[in-house]
Amino acid sequence: MTLRRQLLVVSLLLLSLPWAGCQFIREMEGALRTGQAQSLQATASAVAAVLGQRAELLYPFPGRREADDERRDPIYALAAPGPVIVDGYADGWDEVTGITYQGGTGRTPLTINCRAQTRNGYLYLLFTVQDPEVVYHNPGLSSEPNGDRLVLRLWRDNRRQEYVIATAAPGSVRARPGNRRQRGIDPARVRGYWQDALGGYSIELEVPLSYTGGRLGFYLLDADRRGGNETAVVGNIRRLDATPPPWLIHSPQQLQHSLAPFAAQGAHLQVIDRQHWLIADLPPAPRDADQGAQTFWLLRLLYRTILSQRTLATPPQPPSPGRVRGAEIDAALAGNAADRRYRDPRYQTRSILSAAAPIADRHGVMGVVLARQSAETYLSLTDQAFSRLLGYSLLALAAAALGLLAYASVLSWRIRRLSLAAREAVGEDGRVSGQFPRSAARDEIGELSRHYADLLERLREYNDYLRSLSRKLSHELRTPIAVIRSSLDNLEQTGVDDKDAAVYQRRAREGLQRLQHILNAMSEANRLDESIRFQEAAPFDLVPLLEEVFAAYRGIYPRHALRLDIQPERAMVSGVPELLVQALDKLMDNAASFCPPGGVIELQLAQSPDGWLLRLANAGPCLPPDGGERLFEPMVSLRQDSGEAVHLGLGLHIVRLVVEFHRGSVRAHNLPDGSGVEVVIELPADDAAAPRTRTPAA
């Protein structure tokens, strides 16, 4: 796989940016949900605290709070959303679920369904009766109701109040008192309409809520023409039952007014009593259009699909009209505030948060405030952030991919060019041909090209030396071999006692000695490099060392004017004195070989900012322009005529090995006046170079 394709594959890791962004938004969504739960719980607790101080708002009739669940079903009256027109027809009652009771004789089955609503202090009742034979009141028979009639049993001041609804023909009806009328009660206020219907009739009534006393019972008396005075009875109470009728559950108007200030909180508030009856329902105030609709629908769908919680359950269905169930409600009735999140049954990707807080007073828990809110408000904030993040991520991904592709192309082109230059740098015959390009880039590829150039330059120098080595060895070895051959030939021609035999033997020995010197010079550098590895550096003073060796140099080189200039009184370095003396020997030998007889050779010791400087200057020929850089390389010799001595270009290389062991540097250059050459050795001071021991390489 090419480098471009590799970087293209690596660029796929940038896909983690959108994933990380989604995770961040998910975490932000979780934080918003937590904040929503806390806020909604605080709202529910605040409402519960207000209602806890006014128990009469929940229970206008205190007896219902203490009453346990009865076997008889209570009548639940919904709060009417708008005005109720009392006309005997079922228009406006479609959303109201009623309770059906069956009875009658075998020949005359009878069914009655009761539905209830409340509005502005009135109770509205709709009775739908299935009766195959309707018998109306006949005033000619008696003034008392004698046909089909409906009896309402209410409860006021712990006393039974009955009202009879009967009519001689369909139309407007008013109630008649069924027993002794209480003071302040007007039966005529219980009014309505009786209308015929298919298979029976319907009765729609309007009753003041104050008349009910919080209870409502009813039964229908069905007169039978063929049975004389015999009637069938059906309803939620018995005709002769003296117990209070079932409870009438409705939403007190005062409770609704008390909850109105909390409608601005944006939550759907409900109040539930101890028996799970919904006694107040306050929908949230209308708000502006959904902000989430401003986001492109596809992005909104994608975002909400990512954040949707498919494990959420839908809100529990009520077991009967008017009753509310839920785990959070059960927990609140036990005295603990709780919340739970449900899936919105109207939308697959929306959720509803339900928070319940107990309503309690000194007598205990008397109800629950349930606050519900859709998560759409918070999702509308984050889906816009998601759309922007997705756009930025895709833009950054495209820019990064194009950038990596361009970078990979440039990088591949540079590596290909370097590979081509390396392939063409060395010919088939092993010769280094051409000039390897040096890159000026300050990166790894530029550094690699420079290393290749340096390596090939050394290889070229080495090849040049190898090509000249045969000439040098031929020149150096030809003379001693010729001496040995001629001496051996002469020895064969002379006798053993000939006086010239000793001369021929001496000449042959000198030739062998010269060959030995040549071999020693070739292996000296390698032996020195191996011996340095086992040397241990220690601090010593350069001043007495230089004074001692320079005194010996005056005796060795009497034909030259030697000068010693030591400026510091003490110069401490860390190293091996014997190795440093060996390097000085090589330098002095090299300087004496180039310096003419009577010429000056000067050794100077001075202080530098980082240590000490050793300068050895000699009169004589100058170095070529590039000779100072190659002078200390192995097997490099700049001598034009070596004379009788053996010079293979290894002496100054030994000097560099010794100086590098002492963590120093060595360089050579011509004197400013052009009268000779100067070699400068820079050594670190003892406090700058810690003593060290070289161990053999593994």
C-alpha cells in the first residue's frame, strides 16, 4: 500500500470527530434532562407546598378524604373545556366516558348510561336510556309522577335530598322534590331537557354543585303499561337504600383557580387525590412555535434518532376514566417525591418527564401534584447545536482529508525523489557518481537526505583512497621488496665468508623493517580505537604535562625552533594523560615533517569560555581550500612527496579519536599571514566534563 493510501486510511480516524461531538451532545442532553427533572420536581414541590396549607381545595367535602374506597363506583365528572348547552342531545359529550347500568324485567330489558361534566359551579349530567317502551307521565291519572321517571339522590348537610325528573312529553323539564325540601333549596334549579332517541330517550340536566354535597345517586323507574303499577328500577343506588349515595368526584373550581399562576411554568399540572382520582388538570400555557422546526427536518430526525431512548415505556393507561396511575404517583402517595421519564405515545422520538410531589399536612399525605413536561423544549435547543456541529465536523473532515491527501502527495513525491537519487548515486561498478542533492528542509526527510549525502561523500572519499591505496602501497612496497630481492640475489652469488654478505643481510633486514612499519601504521588506528574503550578518565592538569613533553620534543626535533606558551597556571581536564601525549606526538611529528629546517613550531595553551584551547602552529606549506575538513578523516593524506617515511594518512585520524574520547574537538586551518598551518584542540574543563569510563561495546 502506498504512503498516500496509508495516510488516506489514517484520515478515516477523523471520523471520530463527529462521534466525539455526538457523545458530547449526548452528555449535554443528559445534563439538560437532569436539569429539567430538577426544575420540574421543584415546580411540583412548590405547588404541593401551597396546596398542603389548604386542604379544603382538594376536599371541599372533608368526609371524602377519610373515606376508604367503596364497593360502589363513584361518579367522576370531567371539567368541561367549554360552555355546555343543555338541550337533551349528546353534542359536546363525545370525549366523556360514562358508566352503564342494566336492569329491568325479563320482557323489558332496561339500560341507563350516565355521563357527567362540571363547569362554573354546575354539574351537567347526561342520561342515555335504552327502553323499548317509553311511558310518559299522565297528568289525568294523578298529579304525582306515574310514568317513566328519573330520581336523583343528593346529600346535603348529611341529609338525603331527592329530585324527581318526569315529563308528559319530550322537552324542557324541571325537578320536583322527592322528599321534604331543605331551606335554601330550589328544586326548579335542577332543570334540563328530555329528548326521544332511537330505542329510548335521553335526559340532560344542569344541577348546582352546591346541591350535591359531594355525592350523587340516581335510579330510573320504568313504568310498564301492561304491568299496571309495576315498575323496573335500574341505577347506581337502590330505591329504599338509606345509606349515603356514592361520591361525586369532580375538579373544584377554587383548586383550578389556585393552580392558574403555575401555568406559566410550561408544565402540565395535575392534582390527584389519595384514591388516584384526577381532581385538577391544568394544561400548560401556549408557547411560541417549536424552535426545533427551524432545523432541517432530516437533521432533526437524525439527531433525535441518535438520542432517542427506545427502552422508555409509554405512560400507564388509566384503569377507569378519571383515575391516574404511575410508579411516581405511588411513590409520592407514600411520601417520597419521584420522577420518571416516559415515551411520548404521539411521537416515536420524543419523551415526557413526569415528576410527582406529595401534598401533605399534619394529618399525612392527602394527594399528589403531578407535573409533566415534554423534552421537546430541551431537544429544540440541542438539535440546532447538533446541526451546527455536524456541519462543522463535515467541513473539518473534508478539509483534513484534503490536507492529508495533499501532504501525502508531497511527502510521497519527496521520498520518491530521494529514492531515485539514492538509486542513481552509486553506479554498477561501485563508483559514486554525481552529487547527491542535499535538502534544506528541517524535517526527518531533509535530515535523511543530508545524512545520505554525508554518507556518500565519505564513501566517495573511501573509494578514492582505495583507488589510490594501490598506488601508495605499490610505491611504498616496491622499494623494500626490491632491496630484499637484490640482497637475496647478491647473497646467492657470494660466499658465506664474503665480506659483502653482511651488507646484503643488513639491507634485507632494513627492507623487512620498512615493511613492518607499513603494516604497523595500517593497524595502529584500529588498535588505538580498541584500547580507548578500556581507558578510564580521571582529572589531571595540562600545564605540567605540556611542560614535560615539550622538554622531550626539544631533544627529538633539534632542527626546528620549538616554542611553548602556557597562559593559565592550572588547567584541569578529565581524561587519560597517556592518550593525550600520544595525540600530541602525532601532531608534533606531522608539524615537524612539514616545517622546514629552522622553522618555528609553537605550542600554546589558553583558556576558552567552555574549557581549554591547545594550538600547535608550524611554518610550512598551507592547506588546500578543502583540506582542513578532510585532514582528520581516516586514510586521508595531503602529502605530495613522502620521502623515505611511511605516511598512510592515519596519524591525524588517531588524533581525532583521542580528542573525541576527551569530549573535545579538533580542527586545522591556515595561519592568517599564510606562513603555515595551525591545529586547534578544544577540551572541556574538568567541572564541565564529568569523569566517565568507557565499557566495551556489546
